[in-house]
Amino acid sequence: MEEKEMKQELNFEEAMKRLEEIAQELEKGDLDLDQSVKKFEEGMALSKKCNEILQEAEKRITILIQEDGEIKEENFVPTED
């Protein structure tokens, strides 16, 4: 993926799919050093993008609770089953 394409807005699923592809390419060991470094750099950029997407989603996930006629906003905390 070229730098120009990286600037396009990727969604989380697309970025994760590309990260998986990069990991597979690197694991094969068919790339020369320069290609491997470029793939690694792309993977790091995608990883950062995924982290940013997750952090933003976490900020947006809230629960509205009605208490005493007031709407109170609380952070979402998942419960383990």
C-alpha cells in the first residue's frame, strides 16, 4: 500500500485485513531487506491507525442513564460473562 493510499480513510476492518496480509508476507520470508522494512513500516502505520480508531470508539461508547429526571453519561464498562 502506497503512502497516498494510507492517507485515505480506512475503516478498522480494512486496516486489520491489510495488517494480516502484511504479517503473512513477512512470515513467508520471500522479501528482501528493503521490501521487508517497507512492509514493516506500513504495518506499524496501520497498527497506529487501528489503535486510534479503537480509542475513538471507546470514547464514543457511553451509556445514558436516567437518574432522578437527569440524564447522566457514564463510560461503558463491559462485564465478563
